[in-house]
Amino acid sequence: STDGRAWVSGRGMPGSSVGIMRHDDVQGPFTAVLGPVYEVSLTRVAAGEPLELMISYDGLGLGGVAPSDLALVRYDRSFGAWRVHPAVPDSVTRRLMTTISTGEAGLWAVGRIPSSEVPSSLEVLVSELLASPPSGAIAYRAQATVSTADSDFVFVGDELVRGGCGGNYTTSPFTTRTSSERRIGKATYRVHVLWNLQEGGCESPTRLLPE
């Protein structure tokens, strides 16, 4: 990277390139991000080829967070939130390392692993969203995100539910997202449902059901 604090490497095809650049225009306040934000760019890298990403946490204001509670976080544009990727901390070089795929280019940073607890009251939001599927919906998956800092959201917990026509989850290149949020204590929780779409939706009499 331009500041010498982040590295990405991998084996590519002729003419391929990997790069990482610091993005000072991406500013907080953040919910989980603890340092500078970097953009990983990949050009003509073979699909399925693993890449190694390392970002230094040396000198960051961790606020008492232990290295074992750190991770690398990637901004997921589909949900508008940071997604946590487990990373291996090196106490000697003070770097975090993880393996990424060619589909995970984009914004990355050092972050704090959030609590995995999801309030049970979010089940109401999930039910309300699933009760109003968009036209052509053939599958869905729901996840929760949390923000404690000016609408900067990070994924929390595991996938809440997924389903599809007759209970079978299937992928589609066409998607849309519906969301609903609730303030709980000092945090704002937002539930997202990512819908996979297909003209005509489920074939009658099949209907959308959870897996």
C-alpha cells in the first residue's frame, strides 16, 4: 500500500495484477473499524485463486482491544455494511493476515470483532420483511447488522434465516434488498433480506418457505 502498512499477494495469470491503496477519503466515526481503510484491486486474477491479505495494527488506537479480538473487515456493498473476516494476528510483526478470494476485492480495514449476540426482538422485523416478498422472489437470506456510530453498520451474528421455493435456496444473478431497523439501547440494529429474483417467481403451487 502507499503507506507501507498493508499488503496483498497472490499468483495470477499473464497480465494480472493485484494492488492495495489507502483511502483517506473514507472517514469515520466507525462501529468496528479501528484504522485506515484500504481498497484491494484485482485485475485478471484467476477465479478461485487464493490471495493473502495483511494489514498492520501496529500504532493503532485499539482502545484496550486485545489482538485476539481483532479481525479484518470488508465492506459488503450488497448490504451496505462491514463484514468480519477472521484473521491470524502476528504478535511479532503486529499484522493481521487472512486469505481472500477474487470476489472479495474492495474496501478492507482492521476492525474489532463485535458481539455475536442478536436481540430476539429482531425476529419481528424478519417476519415483517418475509411477509412482503418482492415480485419474482425465488429465494432469500436474512442477516442482521448493528451500528453504534452514525449509521456505520457491521454484520453481527450468523445468518438469521434463508429459504426459497418449497424451502430450497437457489441463487440468481438478479437480486434486490429490503431492510428494517430498530433502536435497542445505544445501538441501531438493521435486518436485511437479500432476495434472489426470477421472472414469474416460484412455480405454482410452490411457495417461499424457510430451509
